[in-house]
Amino acid sequence: MASYRFGERVSRDGKLMLSTSVVIFDESHTHVLLTRRSDNGRWCLPGGHMEAGESVIEACARETREETGLRIHVARLIGVYSNPHMLLSYADGNQFHMVNLCFEGIVTEGMPSLSDETTEIGYFTPQEIEHMDIVEPHRERITDAMASNQTPMIR
């Protein structure tokens, strides 16, 4: 199970890890696709760790396909996130300072489906998302994506 710890420069306790996440809007551009994680029951954007030998675009597309069954076109960079005051910890003792590249993805093929990493999947409005148990750093990414700013955020 993954959990976050927050504190002054707490990320110094972890290894550096590159990850991607994706914001997928519905056709009306008013709802965002979220998945419920099977490991901790929390809602999140599709995404995950980049593997050696992949580009960030390939990692984003792979993680999205693995978690949702959807094939996507990566349309734009929403932002780069590297909060030094947040540490991702796993039950096995591994800890990471995450650097995340969040993209907007456009579905090119498939219908949302569950995987061994997800127990629920759906599109939600910003108002619904406010009241959901969402993995902490994903709220900021969703807010940035909804702002429709064409200049990527660097946080």
C-alpha cells in the first residue's frame, strides 16, 4: 500500500523516481476520468512509474492502458510536479521523491475497464471530486488541467 508523508524537505529520505499521470476529459470537457486504486481504495488519475527504455509519452500511454483499458493520444503537458516536502512510501519500505509529468490524454480507442490495479472507474465533475478521497497530489494536477492554461505549470 502506498502512502504520503509530508514535512520540510522530507523527500531527502527517498530515491528519485520519475512518473507520469494523465487527465482524460469526457467529450464535454466537464468531467475527469478517475480510477479507484486496488491497493488503498483511494481515487486517482491514471499513471505510474516510468520504466527504463521508455519515453515519457510511452510510459503515460502504457500506464493508462494497463489501468483503464484505454488507448490514448498524449495531447499536451499540463505540468511538472516535484514537491520536495512530500515523500511516497510503500509497505515494502521503499520511499520515493516523485517527479511527475502530468499530461492531457485524448482517448483514441477502447472503453474504460477495470484492471488488477483498479476497482472502480468513472468520469467526475470538479464538484464531485471535491468530496472524494483522492490521492493528495492529484488534486493540484486536476485543478491545473481544468484551468485550460496552455502553458505547462511547474510546481
